[in-house]
Amino acid sequence: MFEGVNVHIYPSPIISESRIFKITKALISNNVFPQIAIIGTWCPGLPEKEQLDERRIIIRIKGRPPFFRSMGRSFLGKVLFFSRWYLQVLFLLRSMTVICVNAHSVSVLPLCTIIKKWKKCSLIYDTHELETETTTAIGFRKRIVQFTEKTLIRYVDSTIVVGESIKHWYLNKYNLQKVWVVRNIPSNIIFNDNVGSRRALKKELDIKEQEFLFLYLGNLSDGRGIQHMLEVFSQSGNDRHLLFIGNGVLEGLIKSYQSRFPNIHHLPAVPPTKVVQYASDADVGFCFIDNNCLSYYFSLPNKLFEYLMAGLPVLIGDLPDQRELVETYDCGWILTGSINDFVAFVNSLTREQISEKEKGVRIAQRSLSWANEEKEYLKAINDAMRANAPKY
């Protein structure tokens, strides 16, 4: 066990960050660090300090003066907010013996680099996506993000990403010697091989057992093919049902379709620990990401693994990492073409075709596990600690 505190920093309220919860639990379970502090941002209704267990604590930095709030989402407003937040985090850590700091976003990489130099500790860059190549990284903001990552990544002791394509991008872009891949496979796995037992959601939605239930699980926002799904199911047969479970900016649009089409449904988001359980009540899982930036093109979303662990074959778009996964296990379908082609596929899908893909799903379940990803994560941490032994 390394003596000292492992600090994880992410500019969010730390409510449903399942990846952070999984990796910190792995570090504690394997006695890598005696204490872990997860630092995020406060919002109304949440405690400033939340004890996850006897060795992990969430600390939410409170306080955003009216001046900062009035700046809204402008670039200057964000710079001012982060400058203040940085100082608050540094003040919080002033008397803490930090042995390792994990930056979970490029926006906190400068802060974590300061902490590394100040505390003489290891620095992990634990990025959740390809942040320099997102839909929001455009114009001046993109140049700032790219400059920040390019300048500071040389201070990082281990870089951890969520997929193979992103790994190779980092290796080539920054001439790194090693990048670790830790995929977002759920840890709360249930295996559901009995298709006949999937009745709970259908009963709740008043769907007949022999009818088909397609599921979209996750954030209801742009870039996830939601508008296309709504258009497809507004034209499909009444025995082909589409259920959205989640919240987001497109919730109103979904509810407007729900009011007009009896085969389109919506339920609010469920706790992360119950995601796989809920998903297991459907027949097919949707995982569509719009190919409108490199980060999306290389994506390997949580929900893809959640569907598979729940026993569902998946419907995906033609993106490289997702295609490789589906083709490796023959656990779903890759859809390209027009809306009419999409409608035709949904309407023609049979129980026999779903059952055939479920064979591949069961193979994927036996091969994919958080336990394997956890081992890679622990290797990355140990590699960083060896490379940058703290000097206390």
C-alpha cells in the first residue's frame, strides 16, 4: 500500500460518475491507497462532503458568487469560474499528503499538474473521451484545449483511455510510449439468459409479451441518434415499441412523440446500480452515436456494454470500435442506409434473429468483465507510482 491520499478531480457534482466510483473502489479493494478523496463541484441539494465508505469521500467545492453566475456559459465565465475553483481546490489540499492525483478531464489537467509539482506526487490522466476532438471543442476553445493537453501531457505518469482507437490516437499524436485502455464495462453484472423472464418493463408499459421492446438507455441529448429513432418508430408497426430511459434536453421532444404514437415510451433515469437490471427487460438495445466529431467516431459507450451484460443484442451505427466489438462476438447488427432501410429492418426483425444474436451476447458476457479492466487499471497506477516515486 502506498502511504498518502489519492485525489481524483472532476468538474461535476459527482452523482452518477460510475467510472470514477468503479476505479476508486478497485483501488481501495486492492489496498493501493489508504484514503481516496474525490473532488467535484457543488450544486443545490447535495452535501458538501459525502462519505462513500470509510476510505472514500466526495468533496464538492461550494460557492459561485453572483458575478460568476451572471457570466453564464461564456468562455470568460468558465475561465473565471475555473480560476476560482482551482484556488479553492488548492486551499483544500494545503495540509493533505497527496501521493497521487487523477485528472479526469483536460479542464483540470493544469490544476493537477500544479498539484503534482507542489506535492511531488504521481499524475494520472484519466480521460473519459477524446476531449480535444469533441463537438464543443471548436474555434478558440479548441485551440486552448489542444494547447493545454499538448503542453501538459509530458508531466503525466500514466495516460488511461476508454478505447483502442483513442489509445492509438494518443500514441501517435504525442509520441507516447504507453497508453492504457480501461473500457467502461459495468461492474454490477447480472446474466439474463432466460428471454421469457423479461416481463417487468413490458407489464409496466402495457406491452404484450409477444411484442418487441427496443431500448435506448442514457442521456437524452443531441448526437445520439434520438431524432432518427423517433422518426423510425413513428413509421414502424405497433408491435415494435421503443422505450427511452433517461433525462436530458430532448425529453420534451420524446414526450411529444409519446403522446402521438402508442409504441413510443419514456421513463426517467434509473440509478447506475440498477441500469443492467432494467435493461434486461427489453429485447434489443440501441447504441447510436452521430459521427460528427472524432471523439464520437472513436466512442465505445457505457451503454453498449450495459446492454450486453443485460443479455441484449445491440443495434449500432458503423463506428470502428463499436463495429469491432459487435463483429467479434456476433452480438448485434450494424445499421447503415436511409430511414426507410431502418424502418424496414425494425419491422422485419424476428424472434429467431434475436435469439441467434443472443448466442453471441452470451459469448461476450463470458469474455468481457470489469474484473479484467480493473487489472489493467491497477497496472497503470502501479506503473505511474514506480515511474514517479514521491519524495517525502
